[in-house]
Amino acid sequence: MTTHTQTPPTTEPASDWRHRADEAVAALGQRKDAWARLPIHAKIDHLRALRVNTAAQAQRWVRAACAAKGLDPEAALAGEEWTSGPWALLFGINRLIETLEAVARAGSPRLRRNAVHTRPDGQVVVDVFPQNAWDRLLLSGVSAQVWMQPGVTAASLADTMAVFYKQAQPQGALVLVLGAGNIASIAPLDVLYKLYAEGHVCLLKMNPVNEYLGPILEDIFRDLVTDGFVGFAYGSAEVGEYLTRHQGIDEIHITGSARTHDAIVFGSGAEGEARKARKQPVSSKRMSSELGNVSPTIVVPGPWSPRDLQFQAAHIATQKLHNAGFNCIASQVVITHADWALREPLLHAVTGALSSAPRRPAYYPGAEQRQRMLAGAHSDAQLLGGDDTAPVTLIAGLDSAATGDVCFTTEAFAGVLGETGIAAAGVDEYLDRAVDFCNEHLWGTLGANIIIDPVTARRHASALDRAIARLGRVSASCSRR
């Protein structure tokens, strides 16, 4: 069984593509309980087939992405398409296989020895990365933790893991996944999460920006498509809107803009705004989302060497320019201590790193307008090259007291980076004030970055821990070069 909604030709009556959408939803809906109750070993077999198919399609996938984004498939920048495309999907598949094999053996995922520990306030923390030697080799120095919700104890932690697989007769559901248009692996990984963590069958609506990947993903997921557990849909926003309102869709997941999210939940226009203000949604469907962000990078002052400055400047430039800046989590506002002696040297190094980065097209729709809006609001904006229509832009010296500044309130989703200084008596006060600024004045809640040298991190461990706790989802870099 194949569930597939083609892009409607402009001359095609709406009734035709709607009919096909209805058929796709109905076919998947008939299989949702079958997937939910499929034995775990059969689900693992599907993952193994996905792994083989992904490897077989990897080069085709990367070449298609490079062509769409104007990249030379033989150049270094093409590495981004490998790591954020097939490699990321293969990594997720492998981890799911490991996890489900452990669930099949013992009823719960396996945690490494000493992975679970408790913070002084009683919150349980689990070390989840690295898991093996390959992790340490490929992502040297990177580690990750999950801080559990209040109330979860070390003794009850196992009860919160693989909850779906503890049900005797789980009920299925059909989720509409509105795919991301920027990073190629997000949409298939969202599908895998819904399939394997929540037990839902999925209809993946490809984003028009990267729907060229749809046929490749269909080949990767072909066994799940044939068995009626995954379907694909294509087309304009009209198709997506129709599917979000479809009675056969039980849940929705979106990776996209807050505007699209709010239109789905509350409706569009003035009436939608009024509904949002009243907290009165038009849809009762459960919805999960990953939306945009004005992502901060908090630079903590410390005894940096010239090599530290160069390395971290390249780090900041990479945070901004990966995928040409078209990332929801891309750094947008660098926060520095206003009186740090190395503030200007760091800005000089960041300017050099941004200026020397390879030129690449600003391929995502709307980039030119967003860049002009942010740069146009600041006469001292520096245009540092890149795409002629939406050049890489640095806006240093933003006034942190001007909390309504467009750089603080509007996601650039382009190669625009701002910088602001915050005055404080010392490191502890600076961290507290920087976090206040992020939480109160920067739009969005998706994530944040902190750069701090190891010596300063040890000396101000309590303040750093407090900052991480208050920010929530944080990437902290303590490396030296």
C-alpha cells in the first residue's frame, strides 16, 4: 500500500488533490493500530531496512541538496549536507536499534554505569552522550545531559523510559508531520520519533523548499510506506492547511515558524490574534513543535589566549553560518561583558571569521527581506560578503537597554549576527544579568549557548550551574585551543 499525495498542478481542481489527501489519510488511519501493536522485533527489522536504504541513497541525497543550495558537491561545504543529512539519520537509526534491542531484552533502555546522578537541589540528571568510542572519536569533547522533570527520582527513572512499550494494548494514532525546509534530516527524524517513541503512523508533508528530497526519502522509507505506516504529501501551504484541519489526523507536529504554528492552533489574521490572546484554540488536536528563536551566545569573560580568541571566533561564525544561517538554533546575538578587555579583540576576530567564510547562496525564501529589515534598522551594520542579495551582516554594539530592538525581537533566519554588551561587577553578576536579558528580552525559548574557559568555569561553578538551570536547553563550550 502506498499513500502519496502529489503536488497539485496549478490547473488541477482542488477537489482532485483533496480526494487524494483524503485517501492517504484514510489508508494510514486504517493501519495505526497495527503499527502500535506490531511486535518490537518487527519494528527493529524496519529500522534495519531503513539503515540499508539510507546508506544506498546517501550520495544521491547529498548531491540533490548541494544542487538545490548552490554548493559544489566536491567542496568542503558539502560536508554539512552529509553530516546534517544521511549521517544524522543513520545516527538516529542506530541509536533506536540499540535502544529497542535493550527494551526487547530487559523492558527498558540501557543506561551506562554511573550515568544517573542527582543535583544538589534533588533534580535527577542523566548523562546521555557520549555512549561509545565512536561518539568520542567523531564528536571529541562533546557531552550531553538530560535534566529530568521535578518529581522524577533515580528510583523512578526507569518508569519514565520507553513508556509506550510498557502498554499491553496500545492505541494507535495518525500524526501529520509538517517537515522542516532547511535541515534535511529533521523531517525523517521527526517521523522516526513519532513512529518509535510514541507509536504513531505518520503522514509527512514535505516543505516546498526541500520537497526535492521527497522521492529520496520515499525510497528510504519504502518498506514502511508499502506496509501502510508512513505516507508522503506534497504541495503548497493550501495542502498543509487542509491536512491540519482533516478529521482523520489525530495529532500534528511542526518544525517551522511561530506564525505557521499560531495559524494552525488559533487561526490567521486579526481573529487568530484575538483567539491567541484569549487562549482559545480553533484546533483540539495535540500538537508538538520546534519553532524559531533569537538564539544567544553568552561569552563569559576570562583569561583567553590569542589562540582561544581565534578558535572561539571561528566557533561563533560557524554557529551563525552553518547552512548559510538557515537554522532555528543559529546564534543571532552574541552577549559579551561590556568592560571585558578582550571584547573588541573578539569582535575583530569574529569579523575576520565571518568575512573569510566561503561565499554561498542565501537559498531560503525571504532571506533578502529579513536581512534588509535587520540591517536597515542599524546604520553601523557591517556587510561582510556572502550572497549579494542577503550578505553576511554583523551588527556590533547593540544597546542592551533598547529591549525592543529588532535584532532582539525578530528571528533573522539568515546570515545576520548581532552583539551587545552587559555591564556587571564580576563574572557571577554578569552571568545572572546575561540570563535575565536572554529570558526577558530575546524572542523565543528554543536554546542558548554559553562559551566559558575551563578555569573560569571551575571558579564560578555555582553561577554557571545556576545559569544553565535558568536557561533550560543550553550548549556550553568550555574548550581551549
